Amino acid sequence: MSDRLSAREVKRHKWWGWGLDDVTFRYDNKPAFPALAKNKVGVDLDSKQPVEPDLSDLEVPASQLPAAVRALLVDVVGEENVLDDDEYRVVHSFGRSLPDLFRVRGGHFDRLVDAIVYPVSEAEVAAILRVVLEQDLVLIPYGGGSCISGSVTPDAAEQRPILTMNLGRMREVIEIDDTAGLARVEAGVYGPDLEEQLNALGWTVGHFPDSFTYSTLGGWAATRSSGMQSDKYGDIEDIVRGMRLVHPEGVAVTKPIPGRDSGPSVHEMILGSEGRLGVITEATVQVHRLAPVRQVIAYMYPDWEHGIRGMHAIARSTDVTPTFTRLSDGPETEFSLSMVKEPSSTKGKVAAKVQDGLFAYLRSKGWDTTNEMSISYVCFEGSKESVEQQKAIVKKIVKNAGGITLGAGPGAIYDQKKFDTPYLRDFLMNYQVFGDVCDTGATWSDINEVHSTVYDAFYAVQEQQGLPGFMFCHMSHSYHAGACLYFTFAFPYSSEEQALDQYYAAKRAVQQAFVDLGSTVSHHHAVGTEHQPWITQDIGEVGTRMVQGLFAANDPGRNLNPGKVTTP
């Protein structure tokens, strides 16, 4: 890439939901989905025709940015790269957390950002930061806006003008060190653009979070992101080897070297700081040559416990190095099967009959094919010989754990659709149904207890609220000591007035179960404001004071995304 985008050419979400305006979830070609929605959350999908929100129906507060300050920003980036019209300010005032989307759809604009500025270089970022400090503004760095933890949402009580800095024009791969396998990249690059630039030269960074299509390299670093392929490529803290951060006192630089012994790590301080120390402008990342063969194979286990035994054995094997491993529990497998499209081709109809025959056979062997059996996906990359060898080893591991191999067909479908799920949440909100996720990291010793306890906590609070609900879970991001558990839950709220109270009751039950069991408050969804109530339980009182001291020392005026991660 070489052409620099203008501000209005930078990709952005629709103002009221996820992704592109013309992309939505469809259920008319998924015959099992309406019945599942009716059974699990009591919603008749044919009972109404949802109407998409219209911003013109809502009252958008005017910008509070003084004209003189706006002029200073225009001097830095040009008139066309300072935006303060209603839709852009609404889009940039909310992430994609469920509370954010509920409020934006209802026109609850308690506090919007006052302008969005689009720099194209580190020098422009530094110049904007000087204006922010001199004029006592608030600055919120912004990547793709996909965060679900409140990381880019302004404080409703903030009285100073609030500026969002969108880094979407800074999206170049600057250079690649072929020998070291390192790439210098501007922080505003979206996932697809990054992979396109690297793939053209035979490289990949291998980082594919659920938000891949609407998240950026700088955002990944600022929120400690994990990608679906972290089993092989690592989490973002393993991938990012060096950074440049524009700080109130200059530019902080961390070297892209394979080891550090320089006291407490500045590099680690920047990772996960969510804009409170400055603006990440560049990262040097590990890159890998594209594998000649990539294949995702599906497996099925009779239940979650058998599946976990298989996943644990794969993680501990010294003979296989999967790109990713994933296990859906019974409820998630049931949900996944409800999302299967009705076959239209002869090949598809034959495959459906084969599946029906397989499930009948499994039932004859005592399997519960309704809501107990657990599907798993394992991705293999490498040479043809290496992939075949590893597939044979994993097939044996799965068999020893009581599972069976389904093959490449279901795995290929999963791999093609893995970024589509966020659109379902928007669809459900049209029917007054909340759908959200919570994730945690747990050790292999505790993983089954965490799994069952979280279910108990969620359904107990739903019973107290007198509301139906549906929860499911998958295991991903395997490590030597444990893995990530990723829970999804859905329920219909009883009224607009009670909706968020009911949501937070469910969210609190799940998050509290995490910390009570010694798991993490979140594995890869950042802290922001949504997970802040549990941060002290997660890192301790002393740890919290250390983090607060770091932010206070580097940003005494609280100009840099204040209120995120910890307060003050």
C-alpha cells in the first residue's frame, strides 16, 4: 500500500451495530435456528419485522470543541481530517460492548466525543498530543472501535472537550527484516489490510481475533489481544517485539530484541495500557512464512469431559504443534448445528444424509446427540508431510479420549465463517434479546470446575430474575498450564427500563464466579470500564496501587483516556 486514505475513507462500523451497513445475520436459510431461539430464549422470530434504527430520529448533542481549538487541530492534519459531524461522533463515542450498543440504539448520548482527528504520521500524533496537553483536552486513542469492555467510551461526567484520535490512516507495513522475521508496521492497520500486505510477500503475522475485520494492530497491543491461532503464533504480547509510543514527554521506544534485562519492562507497561500512557504509533511484530498446507479437521466427543481430556493431551503432546485447538461444549455444539444452512446442492444433501446416519449410529452407542456431544476443531499448518503426520497423531489422541474424527468438511466451513458471529448479536437486539460473552483463563486442573460453576451462577441469577436464558461455552487458546474458556449467554430482557440492570446481574454472576475460582477476570477482552469492578480482586490491592501510580505519574492531568483499567 502507498496511497494514504482520507478520514472519510477509513473503514468504520455502522453507527448502531457491528460492521458494514449492508451485512446482517439471516435465519431464513437456517431451518433449525428459529426453533432453537424459541426453545432457549422464548423468542418467535416470525412475530415481528425488526426495524433498523435511524439516527435522524434521535437528538445528538452538539460538539463542545471550541472553534479556536479545532483550528489548531486543522493546522496539524488539515480540514478534511478533523470530523465533528453527528454520525462520526456517535460512532466514535461507543465501542461494541452490549451496554454501548443498547445505549446508542436508544439515543442515550450522555456524553459524546467532540471531534475525531485522523493523523497520518508520528509527528502529527505528537503535535495533536501537544494541543491536548496545552488546551487541557481529553484524548482517546481509537483503532477499529471493536472493543467490548468500554475502552473507547468517554466518561459521561467529563466536562473538558473530548477528542478521539483515529489512527486508521496509518496503515503501512514499513519494512520487513527477512532474516529476523520481523516487520515494522504502523499501528492503525486493520487486520485484513495487514495480512494482505504481508501475504503478498509470503508472510503472515498469524493473529486472528474474533474482531479481526474491525480491529487494528495498535488496538491489539493496547488491549492485550489474543487471536484464534495463538496456540502456534502466540498472544499479542508474544507477537509484538517492539513499539513506539508517543508520550507526553516524548517518544518511548522498545527494541525488537529476543530478550530484555533492563529492569521492569517498559514494553510490558505499554501492552494493555489502553491509551493511558500515550498513543502507540508503530509496532514491530514477528512474522512467519505462509505455510504451504493449511487444514482444519473436526472431531466429535461424547461430552465435554471427554473433550477436555483430548484437548489436554494435544496441548501436552511433544509431537504436534497445532495452529489452534477449539472445543465446543454440548450447548455450543447444539447452537452450531442450528446455524447450519439448509443444503441446496446435491453434494450438500448427501452430506446431510451422511450426518444423519452418523448421529443415528452415535445414539446407538449411547451418545446424547442433542445437547451433550462436543465438537472440536484443530488446525494444522506446514508441509504436506508434516500436516499428515500431525493429523495421524491427533486422530489417535482423540480416539484414546473417546472421540471420533469427522474430517475436513465441517472444519472448512468453520474456518470460512469464524468472523461472522458478531452480526448475530445485533440481530438478537432487534428482538429485545441480549447476547454477550465473557472469557477467562483457567488451569487444566480447574477448567471443568470453572465450566460447571459458571453455568450454575448464570442460571441461578436468571431464575432469580424470572427470565429464560441460554449459555454455551468453548475452550480455546491452549497453553501448557491451561486454556481459555469463552462463555456466550443470551436472554430476553423484560423492559427497556430494566434491561441494563438485568444484563449486569447476569454479567456480575459470571465475572464473580471467575475471580472466586481463581481464574482471570478476562483472558483477552481488556479491562476498560466493564471489567474494572473486579480488577482489584484479580491483581490485588497492591497491584492496583502500582498500576494507578504508573498512570498518575505519566499522566498527572488525566488527559489520556482517563478512567480506563483502574480509577482514578
